[in-house]
Amino acid sequence: MPGEKPYEVVISGSGPAGAGLALALTAREPALAGRILVLEASSHPREKICAGGITADGVRQLSAWGAPIEVPAVPIKGVRLRFGDRWSDIPAPESGAVVVRRDVFDASLVRAVRDRGVEVREETPLLDLRRDASGVEVAIPGGSVRARCVVGADGVAGGVRRALRFPQGRRHVRLIVAETFDQTEPAESEGLFAFDFSCVARGVQGYVWDFPCVIDGRRAMSRGIFDRAPDGVRRRDWKGEFARALAERGVPPDSVIWKGFPERAFDPRLPISMPRALLVGDAAGIDPLMGEGIAQSFVYAELAAETLLRAGRRNDYRFREYHRKLLRSPLGRELRLTARSADTLYSARHFPFWISLLFESASVRKVVGEALAEGGGLSQRLGRITMAALGRLITRGWQRA
């Protein structure tokens, strides 16, 4: 507003990426807290359609920022994989992964941000944005605020991306979520990230998930379907596939509320920064293979915090190195790998071979279980997966001979 103090940074969005960035900045530079403004278009607790799974590395990152999880969370002790009539449980008893409800979890992150002395304005969307030589002018209801730079942490259709006309790239991946209080799951599946890839055989490029969660103190299940088929692939009846999956689990499809939500798949060719502006989290793009978002948003936050602090020290807000640094980071390597491989892995021709590795190779099963529960992705384990795949191909060759 006219006469307001200028900020170092305005963060648009207060989900895991935006609140995580505020926590990352204040963990490194506590004195910066009073110069950060976080804008939130709605108010907390607000609904967020998401499976709510946080891998172990995401949990560790929160603790490193001094903001451990303090909301109801179901500990995850393994992964269940299924394809048709084949399934496999992969134990990960020491993983530290959890499932949370995003409404209470996001609200807790905002409380932690405010406890650091950071200003958070709820029900205050970013309306427009103008850059000039000295900073940015951020239009909000009733006026505007000044800052040296702005960060878009406001999701797939965020105001920062829209106002500055970042390239849109391919259309979004999609998901549907339905939460149930049924008790149809066998006891041994409790505490598992369950991924059912059976729908790939019928044209969906993704999976159905079943994650245990807690809703209002009651044990429940977060169920959903993730579909990332690219523009050139004719979509199958993914809603019908989800209805089929619910019925198979003893849940009448019309007995629960379905909630849909888009996400942005990461594209390494598209810029995620320009002078005075950065994108993080879903605004920049998520893993297009499995759709992981929360823990990766925290990694985005760490990279953005380092970039912002360096810019302040140098008084250089062009952010030329941000995209390059992301691509070279472990997160960037993971995003590039999944962006390159998703079409192949989910293709009707190749998927049966790759999924068979999960059931026929103990080493691949262990690697994938680690990646899904621990986090860190497949890129760090690519060598082990490649060796297992080669071994399987050689074995098949011998069997045919």
C-alpha cells in the first residue's frame, strides 16, 4: 500500500513451496524475517486436493528448518505395488515417511512462518505484477506493495506465472482424490504407500493410490488416480478407471465425493526465472512420472533461498543461474530423468517389461521402495536399476535360447 515499507521478497502462495521458502530463508538469515511478505489468496486452513504423502527426506528437511511436523500424521513403513493380479509389499520400516492432511499441514506451516516473524496476509491474492529497474510492484486488493523481487509459489495457474507471461508449455497432468472412512483394507496394508498400476493396461498413464490418513481423529484412506498422459495421447476413461478401482475396494463410487485438481509437469526446456522473479514448486513443475510434490517443493525452497540470499549480497536480481543450478542439482537430475522417461515407461509397449522388474527383481524392488518411501528419486539409483534391467534382459535371452 502507499507508504508501506519495501520488502526484500514477496512470496505469492503459502503452501509447502511458499511457506517452505520463508522457513528456508529465516533458517539461514533470521534477521530477514521482517522483510519477507507471504501472500495467500484464500485463508487457512484451506482445502488442498492432494494425497498428502511426504517422503522421509521431506520430513528431515522440515526438521532441519526447525519446523518439525506437529499435526496428525500416519507413519509409512513400506510400499505396496500392484499390476493386475500381481502385487508386492516392500518394507521400509525406518523410512520416516508420513501421510498428512494438507489443510491442517499447510496451516501448521503458516503458523511456523508467522512464529519466525514473517508477515503472512491471507485472503490477499496477487492481482498483477510490474517489474522495473529497482524491483517489483505487486498489485493486491486495495493497493500495491514494493519488493526487490517476487517468487511464484502459487501453483499450476499462479498469478506470478500469468502476470509475467512465463511460457505455459504442455497442459497439466491431472488427479482425482476421494477420502473414505471404510475399513475394507486388510490389516497388513496399514502404513503402506500403495500404488496400483493396473490402469496402465487400459491406457491411463499413471496409477491409483491408497494412502492411510487421519481425518478429524478418525482412521481413513486417501484414494485417488494420477494421469499424466501427454497431449498427443488420446485419453482413456480415467474417471471410469477410478470408479472401477473404488468398487474393487468395496467403496461404491457414488458414495464418496470426488475432487479433481491439475498439476504442472516439469519441462526442463521452459524457463523458471527472469529478472526479479523466480518460480518454485508446482508453479515451476513437478515430477511427471509419479507426481511427487511436497518434498520436492522443499528442495525447490532450499535452492530458491540460496539464490535469493546470493542476489541480496550481490545486489544482482537477474537470477541467471537459478534454472541452470536447478537442472544440475539432485532434484533437477531427477526431474530431467522423469521428464525424458515418462512417455517410454508408461507406453503400452515398454510398461509390462519395467513393471515385471518390480516383481521379478529383488534389487529393483528394493531400489524403487527406497525411492518412494525415502525420497531422493530414481536418478540417484539409476545405475542399480540399469544393472538389474540388463541382468533381466540377459536372463530372458538365455531362457529363449
